[in-house]
Amino acid sequence: MTSNTAVLWGTNIQTNTVQIKLKEFINNFVEEKEIDQDGGDEQFARVPYYIEKLKEVRDLELTVLDVDCSHIYAYDP
């Protein structure tokens, strides 16, 4: 029986799994910040970090998105 699932060369890591996890990370990672002591609504301060970074990349017409690997580990070790 053969499988049509692609893996990263030399590993058993499935590329579709990596794609799904990366998309979830980009869409959901929120950088930990101090809680607003002024009683502000914390919901609006918790915009996904990399969504904001992607907007900056677009607005500045850059071609690179810098990703902090410690963010990836904090999100999904």
C-alpha cells in the first residue's frame, strides 16, 4: 500500500501537518503582554501578532516576514 502524503526529506514529518500548524500559528499567536491596569478592554489588545506583522510587510512592500522561533515553541512545543 502506498501513500500520497509528502514528507520532509530524511524525516517522517508530513508536509500537510506542517502547513496546517504554521497556518494556525500565524493566525492565532498572541504575544504575551502586561494586562492593561487602566481597566481597558483586553480583547482589543490581543490581535494575532503575525497578522499585524503581515499587514506591516504589505504596507511597507517588504518581501520577508521575520518569525521568532521562540514564538513558535511557546505556541506549540
